[in-house]
Amino acid sequence: MEIIIGSKNPTKIKAVQEIFPNYTVHSLNVPSDVAAQPFSDEEIRQGAINRAVHSMESSPNVIGIGLEGGVMYVENQLFLCNWGALATRDGEIFTSSGARVVLPEEIDFDLKTGMELGDVMDVYAKKQEVRKKEGAIGIFTNELVSRQEMFAHVVKLLKGQWEYWSER
């Protein structure tokens, strides 16, 4: 069976390949149909679902996976968060969420001006393409958790749900 992940981001692709080593994994740029910088759990989850469904619909006999990162407020603090979705031809959609870490206030300010987190992180960390490497999670966990690891955890949750319910 084949899997199509709705992203060309190498950290997301590698996360899916790591958790599904016996599957052929293809990547495809598909829209999330949400804001470029999602600001709530609901919006981030919907973006992941949309990417998974678009991926699944792009080719017959494939599983679609969507991974979406974003931010959300808990009380007055801004948190980094992520969601994943797995869509099957049977119409099943599985979702899961992963790690959350507090973001500094200056990041909150820049995001409110309309910047995307990836662009903000490049400036903040004085690096290029943070979103395609360690990600904000890698920066703010002192590289103890990478973006790929964070998404691999979400993909593992998706795979486990899919396998459990497929066996019933």
C-alpha cells in the first residue's frame, strides 16, 4: 500500500517514512484550506484533516496523511502545537495531537503582525529554514526534541489508531 503525505517538508516526510517503513511514501503539496498561520487547536486539526483528505483523494488505493503545525493560546500564553490526520478510502479519518511548548512573548507579537512561525523562527534563531530542520520545538527544547520526532510521535498515534480499528 502507498501513503501520500500532504507536504513537501522533509521533516514531515521523514516522520511518516520512519513510522511506516514498509510502505511506499510519496509527498504532494496540497492545501490545508486554513490560515497560513493557524491560531487554534480546531484550525490546526482541520488543516491536518484537509491535507490528509486531499492526499487520499489524489490517487486510488492510498492512505492520506496530513500534518499541521500551529499555535494556540492557553490562558494568556501562546503554545506551539501540532496535529495529524490519517484518511482512508473507507471514509475513516483518524486524528491525533502532540507536544506543546510555551513560546516567548516576542514570538507572539510577531505572529500577531501576520508573520508565519517558520519565518519568525528564522529571525529569532538566526538560522535559515528552521521549519525544514529542527523546528521551533527543537529550538525551544534545546534540540532534545526535533520537529521530525514531534511529528513522528503524532504519526505513531495515527498508525496505532488505524491499526486498532482496522482489526475490529
